[in-house]
Amino acid sequence: MTMRVLSVRGVLPDNRHRQEEITESFTTTLAKTTVARGLLERFHHNARVETRHSVLPLKEYDRLSDFSRSNDLFIRAGVELGSRAVVDALKDAGLTPADVDYIVSCTATGLAVPSLEARVAAQIGLRPDVVRLPLVGLGCVAGAAGIARLSDLLHGRPDGVAVLMSVELCSLTLQREDHSPANLVASGLFGDGAAAVVAVGPEHPLALADDPARPEVLASRSRLYPDSERTMGFDIGSTGFRIVLDSSVPDLVRRYVGDDVRAFLTDHGLTDRDLGWYVVHPGGPKVIEAMQDALGVDRDALQVTWDSLRRVGNLSSSSVLHVLADTLAHHPPRPGSHGLMLALGPGFCSELVLLRAPESAG
């Protein structure tokens, strides 16, 4: 019994900035105290990001004087972007909000109770009996983990429709008085965005179409690594979300991910030679390079990931879904080929999702 992904849509805020503009703004207005210009420029250059999007124009971040104001904006903008993503993805799949049986939401850049998907449900017209599952705090891994959870849910309802909604407004977590290397790296790497995935169970009528751009989800695996809790995440305090980002992440990727992938594939009768395409989260240049080493592939195999990093930066959980959307739209997998989705996140953890492009009817 395999879930079918019908549609993936990524959305971005209207405010788009060149990396050089963000660097200049951080040194002149965003940072509340003087920051070493040369150090910041080096961190921002090394991120290999050319442009990013933000929910506010750069000059307006000054008015976010405390965590309360930032979080209020997170809720307002998050509902708007999340609604857009879900409606666009449903429309592309030929479905409406009333068709949705399950909605899973993920975010790690704001807090909302009721959670974002409840607010989106009221705005776009999801059914009163829609089943909601908010995933909060999984960070960058949540895009891949969210797809895995859709598959889990649809296993129990094979004729159902499930939606994943990811909303990440990373710019609202920037600590303007923190000159630690982790915060300066984050200021050059992370962007704002959202994404949505529409999937159906194997007994839904739309699961029968033989379209390689509508992949099947065959299996998934979660992995939590030992003694790594402080590797990645946020410390949450009076000023909001203060990033935790240790330089050991690439080393952990090289140590564990290759063996994890090989064991996962072996359990499903496959080897890495059976993989025809990859959907990898753009965690940053050093992390992507470590992924290439761990997977035993060259840069070309992860080119869509590199392109996403360059164009929009790291969107936390939304990023791997943007990479999936770009892959299916512009680099359709060969019919019958297997693909691997892979993302990392706080814990420190990884999520593997085994995909397959259906054979064409002809």
C-alpha cells in the first residue's frame, strides 16, 4: 500500500533581497549593536546564497521591538502564506479544501495556539471533521518527516486525502544583539517561505494515474543520533528564538548518514546504485558537501538542492519541499526510478523517505 504525492507547491513572501542588501542592512540597521563588518561579510559570502525572501521589507524589522510583536507577525503572515500554499497545491491536484481528510502542519519559527493549520482551516474552508496534526519543533527535518507522517496516516485510510503544510519565517527569529558565530551564520543563510504537499492513499481514484511527476512514497525511516541534543535547534527566551548551530553537523553527517541510507535501502531490496534521483534539504554549503560524501555522489546529483540554496536560502522545513517541487516540475524522474528524500534537524536527527516514479501507461 503506497501513498501517492499529487502536488507540491512552494510559496515565498513578496520581499526579495540580494544577499549584499541583507549584509548591508544587518550592519547598519538590523543589528542593535556594532558588528564586525568583515566577519559578517565572510559568513554571508560563504553561505553561497544570492537572494532571499522576507515577510517584511528590511527597513521594517526595526519595529519588531520584542518577541510578542514578532510572534504576532508570524501568526498573521504564516496563515496567509500557508493558506496560499495549500490552496495552490489542492488546485493543482484537482481537489478542493472540502476534499481534505487530514492536514499536517510543521513549523519551528513561531508559536501559535490554536496552531497554524486550525487557523488556515477556517480561512480556506476545510471540513469541520478534518483531522489535524501539528508538528512543532522538528525544524529542518520536518518537511521530509511530514511526508512520512502523511503516509502513516493514509495507511489507515487508503481512500483518503492528506495535506502537509510547512510555514517557516526564519527572519523573525534573528537575534539582533547576538554576535555569536551561530547567529551570524544564520543571518546569512535562512530565508522565509512556505510549502504544501497534497497526497492520496492507494485506493483514491487519483492514485491510479501513471504520472512520473506524481511519485509514490514506499517507505520512511527516522533516526535520532546519540549525544547530539545541542547540535542544532533553538533556545527560547524573552527575546524569542536564539539559534543553536554547532560546527560539528557536517562531521555527524559523514559519520552516520551513509550507513543509515545503505541500511534503509537494503531493508527494501535496493542499493545506492538503484537510486536515480535525490531530494536533499539545503542545510548549507558544508552540510550539502558532507551529504555528497556520505551518499557517494557528485555535485550534479544534488544540483537542485544547490540551486535552491542559491535562489532562496535555507527555508528550514519548507526547503526540502521546494526542492521536491523543483525536481518534479523541472527534472521529472525517469518512470520506474527510485528517489531518496533526506533531511536533517534538531535532535540531532534525520528522516529518510523512499520514493518511486510510477511507470508510464505506455
